[in-house]
Amino acid sequence: MIELGTKDESDIGSWKLEEIDLDFGRRVFEAMSNESKPFYEELIDVLSLLKSGTSEFRRYFLQADVSKYFIDDGEYTAFIPMDDAFRKWYPIDWGFNPFEVPEFVRMTILNHVVVGKVKQSSVKDGGILTTLGGKQIIIKKTPNKVLSLNGVPVFDGDTPTSHGNVWFVRDILFVNSAVVRSLQKVHKDKETAPLVTFPWYNSQFLSHVFTELEGRDDFNLLVEYLNGTNAFADNLPSHDEDFSMIRYSFFAPTDEAINRSLSEDILDELKANEVLRKQFLMDHTVSSRLYSTDFVDGAEIEMISGKKVLIHKKNDALYLNQVSVTDEDIFIYNLGNMFILDGVLFTPTLENEEMTTTTVS
């Protein structure tokens, strides 16, 4: 049986809880059976009974799939942050959302649960609790019994269950600006991209690839090819017909690699012929997001041109069609990845191609 609140929840500290309707939770739960459940299931029930206010924690709790960390007949205490504590980390238009990183979500959830039925009345100032994620929570209890966990204020009142207890806290434990900045450096692939209107509004990935290459010194040829081949962007739309995001991988040969790999005649044709440039660019693009860990020795990947590239891995080196990949996993926000090549994957040819001359400057 779950009791939603053992004290007056109408005035929990100075923080407003209009979003949480504990009376509604009581009324609904009275209609439920008194059958004892494992704490993992009880906690989901508690969070489900509240109309809102804890929906973000519930969403991540279910998403993280942490049931294996709970023993069916074990007792636990959960510390539940309010929705606003999560939402303050969400980007408004674009940026990094730490809760897009699955491992971070899992550890954050585990670090809000401890073993044992811990009652607010029984804890002592300076006491230490260890979370399921292995972190330590230091309890602060003032003479007038105001509680905080690692400096995070606690709302007054237990919500006991058959196999544990639930506390409500004002903020997320173990999450701060320094943690999020460190996480962002490693997981820039989870960062949403700013919407750009230039060069190709309908191909956000390609537009951001263009900006990335333009900021480097050794990709002048690719920048010229992209800038002079607007038709290529039509092959890399940002969304499909259902408006689901399409992600890509682009394999970028350096200027030195292009000049070394292609004859002067072909280089001249690339400069003059848009169809040839488009073919060359399509030969170096995949319509899915690939990470270096996705490449399997002996397997093939298909470019959007339909041509296939053979993967070879030797020690820590990665080769595509015997071309060395010199830099991997350059994140183009959450839109896709870019890889740097020390050669070209295919030599472009004009066979069976319509001749269209559009010279790039």
C-alpha cells in the first residue's frame, strides 16, 4: 500500500507545488488493490498517480530501464526532483540537452535511489547515504528539522510504500554546470544544431558541413565543389516525408588527397562540370549516421550514389577502399558525422552522364 504524503503537502517549504495534486493521487490509489509490489513498480505507481510535477523523472525512470538494479523484496528510498529541475537543462531552441545521453540518464536515475526505507524523522545531521549508482549523499538537518541532501533542499514529508519511501527534492542531485559542460565535450553528437538558412535551408546537415569545412585550411576544393553544386543539397534533405530527421555521414578528402589522387584532366572537369561534381560528392556521402565503432572489417557501406565501399580495419587504423581515414567522428551536431580521408573513394567519370558545365570560381 502507498500513502501519498504523511504531512501537510499544501505548504511544502516555500516552493510552490501547484503542479502536484497529492489529493488526486490519494483518491486514485484508494481504488487500487492493497497488494504489495516490488519497490520498482510501486515507484512507477506513485509517479503515475500524480497528475504532473514529476512526469520528467517518471519518463527517464522508465527510459533508463533500471529494474535489474532492484531486488523484488528489497526496500529502497527514492529522491524525486520536480519537473522544473530537469527543464532548466533543456535548450530553448538549439543546444545540448544532457538527458539525450542514455548513460547519463541511467546514472542520474540510479543516483536518486538508496537501499533501505529511510524516513525523514530518523536521519541525522551529517549522515551519509550511498546511491545505487555509487555516489554519496550527505544529509544536512538543521535544529528545526529542515533537511537537505548535498545542499539540495528536501520537501517536508514522507511518501511511504510497502517496500520503501519516497522523498521529493527541489533539484537534481549530482548535476551541475560543470558536469553538463564536461558531458557536452564528449557528446557533442547529442547537441541540436542551430537552424541556418544558408547555403541550403532544406539540408541542414550539408549546410553545417560546409561551415565546418570552410573554417579549415585544407578543404578549399571541397568548399568550391559544394558551393558550386546546389543540386547536391536536394539529395540530402533534413527530413523524410513523415518529418523524421535524416542523418548522414560525409567523407571529406583533403585538398592534398584530391590533388594526389586525381589527374589534372579530371580536376579540370570537376571544376567545370556540375554533374561530375555532384557524382563525386554523392560518392562520399552515406544516408545514415555512422560512428567509427560501426565499421566492421570486411563489411561494406553503400553511398547515396549506390556505390559500395569496402571496409578494412588493421590494428587501430581504418581504411575505406584502401583509403586511410585520418580523422574520425567529427560531430556535425545531432545531424550526422564527418570523416577525413587521405584519398578519394572513387574516381569520378562522365560515362553515361549528361554534360552540364557550371564552372566554380
